Amino acid sequence: MSAETPASHGVPHQDNRFKVWRQTRPFWAGLLTILGGLPIAYLPYGDMRLGNITMAMKTTAGSGALIIGVLLITLGLTMWYQPIVRVFAGVATIVLGLVSIPVSNFGGLVIGFLLSLIGGGMSVAWAPAPPVEEVVGTEDDGEPEASAETEALYAAGVPEQREAEHHLTETTIDANGGRNSAG
């Protein structure tokens, strides 16, 4: 069994639409960004109960934290449904994650801050995979096939390169050992 042989050769291929959808966009970056926006938006308004003690984490900048959290959730959804703007959404996520440190209880108790930074970095770094072409039992004759781009260039009338013609004279660079005798 080689590395190119699929392990599940006998299993019929089922079209998993969610898997295909997930692989064509920065899914994990969007998920981490959404998960990072939740604690940033919630903590300034939420209460934590420890037994009979209620700990209110409300701050004066609660509206700013809510705006940052909602923007992070929106950017996460944008990464999913508009993958073409992934670089902008990633940079904006990183900036909003950094802004959340002073605004939203130290970035949602560092959890939202870290998730936002990781999600933004993953979004900026993500690139779509090149399309996979399935090869159906073609015989390899040893010569590479011309791609569609190459054929289009030849059809457009791009001239072929010719070998250089060398005429050795005293004025060529090749004369005198290739040294320049200017001066």
C-alpha cells in the first residue's frame, strides 16, 4: 500500500457538503473569532455567582466592550460567508482583540483576547487550496501535458524563443576573453 492509495478504497464516496463548505473558507479562524467575541461582549454585563456572593463585573466602558464583541462575532461570520475578505477581517479581528484589553475587563479575562488574536492570525494566513483535478487512468508517456495556460499562450500568438546566433567579431563581448576594454 502506497501513500497515494486511499485507505477507504472499498467504502463508497459520500458527498459531505459541510466538509466541502468548511474546507473552502477559513472555518476555524471564524469559529475562534466568534468564540473570542462572546466573553468580550458578555463579561461587562454578566454576573458571576460564587455561592451566596454575587460578583458583578460591570464597567463604565460596557458599551465599548459590547460593540467590540458584536464586531468580532460579525467578523467571524464574515470569514465564513465572505472568504474573499479574509485578510481584512483577520487584521480587524487582531486590532479589535488588542483594543479589548483596556476596554473589556482585560480582553474578556484574556480568553476572548487570545481567541481573537489566534482567529485573526489564522484568517490572515489562510489561503484557498488549488482545485484538485482527478486523473482517470491515463497512461504516462513521460512527457508533461501542456496546460490550458500554455495552450492559450500559443493560441494568442506568443513567438517561440530561438537559439542565439553568435558571430564572433572583435566588437562582441566574447572577443578578448569577455573582458571590457572601454577606456
